[in-house]
Amino acid sequence: MSAPRPHPLHVLRASSFAIGALLLLVGVGVLLGEPLLIPPLAASAALVHGAPGLPISQPRNLVGGQLLAALIGFAVLAVTGPSAWGAAVAAGLALGAMLLTHLSHSPAAATAVIVVLQGPRLLPFLPLLLLATGLLVAIGVLAGRLGRTAVRYPLSW
């Protein structure tokens, strides 16, 4: 038996807040002259607004998983240089590290891949990633507090 379809207002609310969060991240990236990892962060936003009750959607996992995966990506990049082989290894190592640290956040594996393939500078990459994940959490908290159909987020910190 499949899960019931979500109420249309919930779909509209989740979509609207996810779009708003991602547009804000694009705006910050444009102002700072740095792209802000839209593919993995779009997946993170989808989890925060589409499945706010899942453990992988919680702030600790979102922020911690993204930062841990980025650090692993930089470590693998230092060893392999930018390569598809290194990107595959980084994604797998990021998954293992997230599982070991209880920071599972599946979109973060893509962050490790992006680091290895694009070879960004550590600074400003990590502070921007921290800012971006913090904004995703803040908008998730805001969305969880507004309106009569508010969805509780986060369930845990």
C-alpha cells in the first residue's frame, strides 16, 4: 500500500519555501561572486521542506554531513587531483564517514564529488557552504513556524 498523497497546500508550501531558499542561495552566490553548490543544496532543501521529519533532514545532519563530505572531498582532491575516479572514492568515503559519525545526509555525497571534480579553494568554499546550510536550516525553521498548516522543523538539533 502506498503512502497517501500530500495535501495540495502542503505541496505548494514545501515547493514555495524550497524555491525561496534556493533563490536566496543563488542571490548570495551572485553577490559574493561564488556559486553555492546548487545541485546538492537543492537536494538538501527538498529534504528539509519535503520530508522535515526524517533524521537526514535535521540540522545536525544537514550541516554536519555537508561539511564532513566537503572536507573528505578536499582530502581526496589533495591525493588524486581532480578526477572522476577520485570523485567516486570521495563519495564513498563521505558516505562511510557520515555513517560513522551519525551525520547521514545523502545529498552531501554530491558535495564531495563536486569538490573533487571542480577543485575549489578551501577558502571561501567551506565558509560559503556553512552559510548556505545555515540559511537552509533557518528557512526550514521559519517555514515550520508559519501558518496554520505549519510543519514542525526541526525535530531535533
